[in-house]
Amino acid sequence: MDKKQKKSLIDRFLNGIETAGNKLPDPITIFAILAGLVLLASWLMNKIGLTAVSPTSGETLEVVNLLSKEGLHQILTNMVSNFTSFAPLGIVIVAMIGIGVAEHSGLITTMMKKTVLSAPKSLIVPVLIFTAIFGSVATDAAYIILPPIAAMIFMSIGRHPLVGMVAAYAAIAGGFSANILITSLDVLLVGITQEAARLVDPDFTGLATMNYYFMAVSTVLLIAVATWVTVKIVEPRFGKYEGKVEVLEKVTPKESKALIWATVSALIYIAILLVTVLPENGILRGENGAFLQSPFMSGIVPLMLFLFLIPGIVYGMVVGTIKSDRDVAGMMFKSMADLSSFIVLAFVAAQMIAFFSWSNIGTILAIKGAETLQAMNFTGVPMFIGFIFIVALVNLLMASASAKWVLLAPIFVPMFMYLGYSPAVTQMAYRVGDSITNPITPLLAYFAMLLAFARKYDKNIKMGTLISALIPYSIFFAIMWIILFSVWLLLGLPMGPGETLHINN
């Protein structure tokens, strides 16, 4: 089968996925439908008398009928509080205030350009990959900013611009759950995980750092794997670029000066934080000098807010994008506008999760699922690998990390908790599965944008060409991550600070 035939098969396969995905309703509608299905299921399962015995308390749990008089009263009187108490909502809004100022002031764009442009040519690929992975701190802004910059950087050093663009996109999408910093995604997912874990343990509190150790190691390995794939597989396929060469606009002296002052302000802020947490009697330490259970760890989200807000303001004032407090407020408003779809989604998702919790359906299904897995002796590494592949397949039709986790967490987090696994392990397995197919799903909103960017350099490029260039990243990311996750479990290593693999440790 020649290259043209292979591309035709890829096109047909991906067009089928795209057609199927486009037929799905909006995520808001999906959660509304699911909420209705939960209500109907609560009535049906209550009528047939579905029960389960809690392995922790020995209590017999029954499905609560939410379509009863009492259930309807509970729904109406708690609808607003369900929304306002939805853990991811406040966390994400607070974090995005600071990140939004850093993004709209130009700080994040300048940081990316400066990092990549200052790298030696021999290190341009690993530096680009690292910058792309690191760029997830800017959430979706990285998809918009870095691929075009990467294309121009590659073109300026005599390499094919589409190679740089594809490598940057693959690293952003595939490395969205790997970083050396805590990002807004950590904050968002832990809120959903916490809600799901409380179906089993009402007192469970998750930290944004629960996957940090695994993520940090993943970052190093992803840089190596993505660099190898880029140089050995992707770049030879594109060959030499024959189009018009453009030169990337360098960072201006004014931008460099602003970046220096922003960096200084960030270092001062970090130094102040260290003073409050390094001494045993630091004011942000917990009781008896505790670090993990401390105001510092519990307040990591507002601390992140100021870590981005302060340098963002300083940068904007020096470079001129911020001339008054109104400019800062405007940038905050823009970042909130970017969250409008998430806020509406959160309202509907919060109701669905609340219904799921009140009905006991999630807890009972988790107990039954755990008993089935135990009876089949399907636990440990094989179980988590299976879960990773389930998430990876679902991601092809539902690209939103938060939307998928809202659906899956109430089932799998409690199920694996009943098997003795920490919510941190389940959340990390989910993040691995979600990241693996991120580069190749055409339903990720920024894939269409990548195609538009690519047509600047090749007017005839099609989706199949891009996918054929991105598939190697997904394949080798999957191999690397599954091996790493399996070894991590077998060695019993903690996923993050203060986390254990098993909740009974």
C-alpha cells in the first residue's frame, strides 16, 4: 500500500470520528441529559431494590428515589448551593484571574519567545518541547501562541516550519498533564476528584500537588521521547522546505526589560513565600510546624494567583500594555469572559454530580464494580492500563479534560478507592489516558486552528497529513507513560507530596 493510499485510509478513519463527534450534543446538553437519566435511574433502581454493603462501615446502602416528593424538594432547594459549592468553580476562577493578567499583558508570549529564541540550534527541539509543555500554565493560550512561533523559529534556522509547528502542538496537547509547575488543570481536576472521593470518604480533601512527583518525572521523559520522535520520524517525512522564508520578530529591548522586571518581582514574591514556609515556625506552616497540612498547601490556589498577577502587572507597566488600574481590571474581565462556557457547564455538571451523590447510585456501582474486579482478580497494573485505554478512546470523541473527568470520576474514583487505591492514583491514570490521544483528536478545538496555521506554509495540506505527523507522538507517549505508570505502581512510589498509593497505608 503506497503513501497516498495510507493517507486515504487515515482520512476516512478520522472523518468518521469527526462525523460521529459532531453529531454529539453540546457538553452542556450532555450533562443535562445525564442529570435526567440519573433521576430516572434513581427511581428505577429504587423500585427494583438495588443495594450494596459498604466495605468500610458495613452499612447496607439503598438507591434513593429522587423523583419522590422529598427528592424533588431536595433538588429545588439545593440547586443554587450545588452550583456555588462546586469545588472546581471557585478554584478555577481564582487561578485564572492571575493567569489572565499574565497572558493579556503579553508576559507569557514574551517568555515563550525568549526561551526558544535564546536556545542553541542543537538544542532547539528539546527547548521547544520543554517550552510547549511548560506553556500549559497558560492553559489554552499555549495552543494559540506557540505553534506559529515554533514554525517561524524552525524556518529561520533552515528547517521545515511545519515540523516545529507539529512538535509544539504535540507537546502542548500530549504534555498537558506533565509539568514542573502546578497548573490550573491540577487545580481543576483535583476539585472534581475531591467531589468524587467524598462519595466514599466525606472528609477527603485533595491537594493540587497530588500528582506532582509523577508529573515532574513525566516532563523529563516526554522531552526526550518527543525530541526523538521529532528528529527521527517526523522531520524526515516533511523533507526540505521550499516555500518563502520569513524571520521571526525578535523580543524587543523594551520587552526584554519588562521581562527582567517581571522576573525580579516573581523572585521577590517567591522569596517572601519561602520565608513564610521554610522555618518550622513560619506563619504559613500548620500546627506543630506541619508543611503538607498547612495554610501554604491549602492556599496554593490564591498563592498561584499572585505568582502570575504580580509579574503580569509589572510586565504590563514596563512594556506599556498596562497604563492604569483599568487596564488590569480589563484583563481580568477578559480572562473571566474566556471562562464563560466553563461556568455554564459547571452549573449543569454540579447538578448531575449532586444527583449522583444523593441517589447513592455512584457508591453502589463503585462497590459492585470493585467486587466484580476482585472476583475476576483484575486489579493492580492491568486494571489501570485498561482504564488508561478507556480514557484515551473516550478522548477521541470528547476532548474536554474536565468534562470527561466529571463523567468518569464519580464512578472510577470510588471504585478504585474500594479496591484500596488512593484518588491520586486514579486521577493520574486518567490524566495519562487523556493526554495520550490529545494530539490526534480532531475534536480538540485547537486542531482546526493548527490546520489553519499549517496552510500558511502548505495551502494543500489536509487533516490526514497532520494526523499522520502527530500519530507517532501519541504512540510513543503511550508506550512511555504506560511503562512509567506500571513501574511506579510496582515500586509503590507516591504520586505527590504526602500521597500514598493505597488509602489503607
